[in-house]
Amino acid sequence: MKLSITLFLASVGSVSAFVAPASQPRCLPLHMSDPRDEKPGVWNEQETPTNSAPTMSKAIPFVKCPPALDGSMGGDVGFDPLGLSKTSKDLASYREAEIKHARLAMLAAAGWPISELFDKKIATVLGLAPALDAAGRVPSVLNGGMGKISPFYWGACILVAAAIDAYGFTSANKKAGYIPGDLGFDPFGLYPKDEKGKKWMQTAEIKNGRLAMIAITAFAAQEFVSHVAIIDETPFFFKPIWQTLSDSANNGYYIPPLETPTILDAVTAPLDAAVTTSAETATAAMPPVEAVSVAPVEAAIVNPFAETASAPLVEAAPVVSPPLDNEELVAAKKKIAELEAQIAEISTLTR
């Protein structure tokens, strides 16, 4: 009987480890009953928690969810494979650091492509040297060019970050109902008033921040490896669609020069030789200019005022063409016939 009671109480204690932390901390050892109960030794069923944390992680279904990740925070899906959040205090500290990195990454993910789009234009208007390199990439640890940025800029960034952190440590986290990262900055009044809306806004912020942390890491790695600016690598995200289509119409495509197929090389040389031979044969068949008698020309030029009888016509001497070599002519015709057959074969193969 005692053994069964002990096992029952042990199971109750293990279940209480997954319970969301209450407003008043309960760090008590395992007893038969709570010492603060009015009736010692009697277990109060009304204090049994109803909203217990899930036993398995939503992000990694085959891994147990740490007790501190009870889903009360926005964006909490039980992802803690290393088990770093052992207590609620640890979880609050890690969420504070995560939300700071997320907000900084969102600013960087927006500022990176914006600087590549407008840095040269702004520098030209102000008469300054652009901070981008020859490829249009922003200065970074991997890209280089950090020396182009003024030290006063880095000093101003450190002062602003230190002031925000000091305000968070001294004032913001001492407010009642403080949520990690809630500094009260809401100039447009977008933060909801109800609890459901607040959790939705917190979840949206942390999810966008996590995506921005991945994106800014990909920006730096991609530009370091490819040496191509982000806005040029994926222009359809950062430029108007008509500009993207116009730029891609003639860019990025290589048209190789037209090369004669190897099979035509065997045809081109004999064809050129046959054409040359035919031209030489035709030239040899034509009589030279000096061989033509000048008499017909002189006879054709007569005085139009003279009488026809006074200028007797002289018949022109017939032009005698030199005899053609029948063997050369037959060989040329045979060669042309062979070339025509080869060209017909080639045209059949290319169809």
C-alpha cells in the first residue's frame, strides 16, 4: 500500500514539472502535501493544474519539450534541442537576447539592399565617394570596405545601442507584466490591447526576426561566394518588373559564334578548288584584248556628213577562241556533280 502511494505521488511530481509557472513561484521539495495548506496531509484536488505544458516539442516531434517552454511566450514551439532553458528565468533571458538580435537583423535585412540601390545616388547628390565596391556590394566583414565607413558612425551606433540597453535594464523590465523585449516603443499605436492580439503581435515579430537573421546571414555568404550584389542576383525582389525584364533581355545570355560543322570542312575545300578551276578555265577561253583587231572599231567610226559610197564597209575579222581542253572540262563537271551530291546529303541530315 505504501509503495503504491509513493509511486502515485512521484507521478504527480513528474507531471508538475511540465506545468506553466504560476504568478507566485513554487520551488518546494516533494512532500505528501503542501506545507502551506490549511489541512496538512490532505491533497487539494482544486490546485491541480489544468494547462500543462506539452510533453513533446512542436518543432521537433521526436524530442521532449523542456518544462520551461510552456507555450506562454509568442513564437514558442518548444525548440530547445540543447536544453539551455532549464528555468523560466533562463527562458526570459534567452528571449530578451533573441528579440534584440531579431530586431537588429530586420533592420539589416532591409538596409542591405536599400544601400545597394541608393548609395551611389545619395553619394552623388552629396558629393561623396560611394561606399559600394566595383561590383555594387555593400561593405561587410566578408566583402571588405569597412574602412570606408566613418568611425563617428560606429561610435554613434554604439552610443544608441548602449542607451537602449540601459533603459531596458533600469526601467522597462521593472514594470508590472513586463514581457522580454517590451520597451514600450509604439509610436503608431499598433500594439493590440487584448491578450490574444498581443500574443499574435509578439509571435509575428519574433517569426519575422528569425527569418531576418537567416536572410542577413545568407546575404553575407552569397555576396562573399559569388561576388555579385544581392540586388543583381535576385533583381525581381528589389527592382521594378519592367526594369528586370529589360535588363534580362540582353544580359546573362551568351550567344556563341557561328561555327562551320566539321562535316562541311571536307566539302568547302574541294568546292573552292572547283570554283577556282572553273574561273581559270573561263579566263583562258576568253581572248585577250590585244587580240581583237582595231580595224572594226576604226571602220565603225565614220563621218556622218560623208556620203555612204565614199566610206566602204570593211568586214571584221572573226574572233577565234582557243580550243578548250576536253579533259579539264570533263573533270570540272565531274567535280561539281560530286559536290552537289555531297551538299544534298548534308541538307538531308540537317533537316
